[in-house]
Amino acid sequence: MLSISTIAQVIVNAQRSAAAPTPFDTGLLLVKDTNYLAAKRLRSYTSSAEAAAGLIADGFADTTQAYKAAQKYFAASPAPAKLLVSCYPSSETPTQALDHILDITASFYGIACADTISDADTLTLVTHIEGLTKPVMLFIPLTGTPANVTAANSLLDRLHTAAARRVIATYAAEISDAAAVMGTAMGLQLAHASSAFSLCYKSVGGIQPSDLTQSQVSAIQSLGGNVYVTRGYTHLLLEKGATPSGYRYDEILYMDCIAEDLQNAAVALLAENPDKLPQTDDASTQFIAAFSSILAGYTARGVLATAVWRGSAVGSLRPGDYLENGYALWADSYDTQSDADRAAHKAVPIQVALTLAGSVESIVISVNVRV
């Protein structure tokens, strides 16, 4: 039999796929353990049953907050697909425990603690999280009376004063209730791979709504806290999915997602390009093309939208200009690049302007009746 290779030759170039982006739909539960073993530093569970069996095997009875937190996390609808549980010894602070787990994995976005931690340790953890290069969100419970939660110099008051952006603080009956809110956020992200969502007005599985007056709700929300309450007779709602800074959870989430996608695209363009990228305007064109395709996807999902630019003047963009599809990109010419940057083989910075689509949280209905 004669070979057909003389006519048609096939060359197979096998390449590993690019690394998956950081999961934004996985939560991490930090658990203080008086019987700590190194093997407990990182456990991974994909269901409530699996988490229940694993935690009991590790010495956590079904009455512990760690056990309850895992069950409440998976009680979300839609349910998240994965939960990481990291035990740490009593000699460590939550901040130290987080750093230890970050040395092992960065495959999580939400963080909740399954134990009572002091306000001082919480504030230290928040400050540390705000300074991390890896984006994460901390979910914490606000326990006690509404008056104590909103009092001057309370934890929520101090978080509000600090304009904390990476905390979802929710008034709760138990510490483990924060994991329920985290599970809701992670499940929604998993279910909305091609569309946008808001945490506001979602139902939270595994916990009961708080019995609060409207004035108590308003006091908590005025400091950027959240509540889970019953509206009317049937609507169980999380309000408003906000951080103490005033930013909504989805706004922080999607800014983090966009930043990571742009970063990965830039690395891919540099690492996977068979030719070098010259320090010319052609390189900027390639970067802008790659970034534009990513941002167009976020417009299609409903994260970005055409809107008037209300920020300060940036490059050629001026207040009052329209951002078509919610984004604009540009770069200065390489003719303006400094000698130092050219010698360092740096690219000219790519400027990106974005306008988020936002989300509706209230409406006025005007009914005009003629008798």
C-alpha cells in the first residue's frame, strides 16, 4: 500500500489550552479548628451531602456553625457548584489563614468565616482584602439588635466610614447566614454565564427573613448594610446587595471580571503571538481589537450599555460624549513614547472607558383614572 503523504501531509501541533480564568462562582469558608491538622487546610466539596459527610469526618458536628454554613451555602437556588473549606489553627488570625490558602489556590471569589471573629480582626481582614491583587469579596453577618448594628463606631459604621468596597454585610440571626448570601451570589454567577444579574431582591435559601421595621431597614441600608426581609406577604428579598461603599455587588463583580479578562487577553496576545509585537501603533491596534471583542461580549450580556460619559475628560473623551455599546478604547501614538519606556520594551498604555448598564431597584407607577 502506497502512502498518501506524498499528496496530502498532515502536521499536528498539539498545544495545551490556555489557563481557565479565576472562578467567580466559588466560595471559600474559613473555619477555626481547635483540632487542626495540616490535611484540613483545604477541602473541596461539590454538594451539600458531600460537604456534610466531609465536615463530620473532620470533627464538625451538625450543630456547629461550620456545618450549618456549608449547608446554607448549597441551599441557594440556583445552587453553586463548588465550595472550598479551609480550616486553620487557633493560633492564626483570619487574615493569616487567608494568606496561607492563597499560597495554595486562588480559585475562589467569595469568602466567609464560620466562627465569631472580633470587629478588630474583621476590619484587619477587610483592609487586607482591599489591598490584594487577587479580587475577592468578603461576606459577613451583622448580629445583635438593629440599634447596636447601626450605632456609632459599630462594625458597620466603621466599614461605611472606610468606604469598604469588598464586603457584603448582611443583618443575620446566625454567623452561618453569611454563607447563605455567599452561596446565593456564587450560584447566580454560575447560572448567568451569558447574562448579567443583580444580587438585589434575590431570595436566599437556607435562612429566614428578619423581622425588621422600615426605619430599622433604612438605618442598616444607609450604612451600606443589607437585610433579608419579607415584603408584602410573599416576597422574600435580599436588599440591596450593596457594599458599605455604596457600590452594588454586581458592579464590583463585573469590574473584576472585565479586568481579569482584559489581563488574560493581553498576556495571550503577547505569549501566543508567533511574531513579536513591534513598538509601533500596530501593536496598539492589535491590543484594542482583542479588548474590543471582550467588551462587546459584556455589552451583549447586559453588563455594559450605551450611555453618556459623565466622568472627567480622558484622552479624546469629554463629559457628555456618548459611549456606543458602553465602551471606548484608545492609545497615544508610539511617537510620544518616552525613551525610558521604549528601552524597557513597554507598550503604550491602552485607555479604556466603560459605562455600566446598572440595574433598576425601584419604580413609580402613575395611574390616571377618568371617572
